[in-house]
Amino acid sequence: MASPVCHWVRSVLSAHLDGELKSSTAQAVRRHLKRCPACRDHLRQLEETWRLLDAADAPPLRPGFTGRMMKRIVEEKALEQMEARLRPQRLRRRALRAVTGLAAGLAIGFALYGWTGRPHEPNSPVEREVCRHVGFLEDADLLDKIAVIQAIDQWTHAPGTTNGT
């Protein structure tokens, strides 16, 4: 069974024969071919196949082949030009769809927020009492800091303590 290096070398042999490989890659292929008789045999078979193909006569073209091919080339060129003209329109349509989708999402979001997110009026006396004091309760972190400062003040100003003042 051939090694992974042999598989790689065999996959690039055609490019090597055509001179399409970078010099460092071509040098690595040549080094491998010096050491590996199986890959050298594969190279020899590939060269022989090319020689046979070069020596064979090309099959005759069917009547009208050149005209059909030229017509197809012109059609493909026209199609490419039309696609190039339409490309900006496609981009504008995509951008418009994206903006429309974003606007629809925002509208739905605002509608849902307006439906569920607005604070409602307190109905029971307990809710009204809690609402009156909720501002005080929401800032618990600040209240904790104030309580610590007050405790330090009390400790430093308590009778019988020396605070250096």
C-alpha cells in the first residue's frame, strides 16, 4: 500500500510535468522520485500516456462546431454583462429587505413592550403602599453603603473611642 506521501506526489505529478509547481514543491517531488521506485514508475506511465496522446490524431470536429462554440461564448459574455448590471439592484433589494425586517422587528418589539412592559396602576391598597416605598427598596446597594458609612461614623464618634481627632 502506498504511503500518504506517495499519494500526494502522484496527485501533483501532472502539475510537476507541466512546470506549475512552486520551486520548493517541485524540489520535494524530485527528492521523493529519487527514493521511490513506485512513484517513478507512475511518472513513467504518465509520460508514456502523454506521448501516446500527443502522437494520436485529433478526431475531426463536427460540422458547425466552431460557429456553435463562438455563439455560446458571445451568449455567456452577454449573460455576465447582464449579471454585472443586475448585481447592484440585488444588493439594494437585499439591503431593503434587511432594513424592512429590522423595522418590523422594532415595531413588534415596541408593540409588545407597550402591551406588557408599561407599569400598571396599583389596584389593591397593599400594591399602592409597596409602590410608594419601592423607590427606596430598589436602591438597596446604595442603602447598604450608606449603612456601612453610618456604622463607621458611629464607631469612630462613639464615646470612649480614640479616632485621632
